[in-house]
Amino acid sequence: METKTFNVSLIVKCYTNSSIQVPKDFTFEQAIEYAKSHIREIPLGQLDYIDDSDVIDEDNCDFEE
């Protein structure tokens, strides 16, 4: 059987535990909102894969030329 290469983009879920510094007088709710608005500044650390979370990103797959 002849074959060709199909480049597959996958989206997977993972989780990590991290931390971010917030002002000392923040409430829990304020800290959550702060973290949400600064999410790109939170270090990722070690990522743990969530089993069976794979989804094929069909818009970004193609055949290798």
C-alpha cells in the first residue's frame, strides 16, 4: 500500500498549578479577576496532559507536499 504524509494539528487539554503575585489587600474575587486579566503572565510550569482530551484542529491539517 502506498502512503503519503498527512500533517495533523491537535488541540489537547492540560493542567498545571502555578501562582501570581497580587496586591496584599485583594479579596479572593479580586484576585481571580486579576489573574484572569493577567493570564498570559502566569508561569505554566510543568503541564500535565488530560487523558482523552485530544481534538483534531481540522482547519490546520494538510498533506505534506
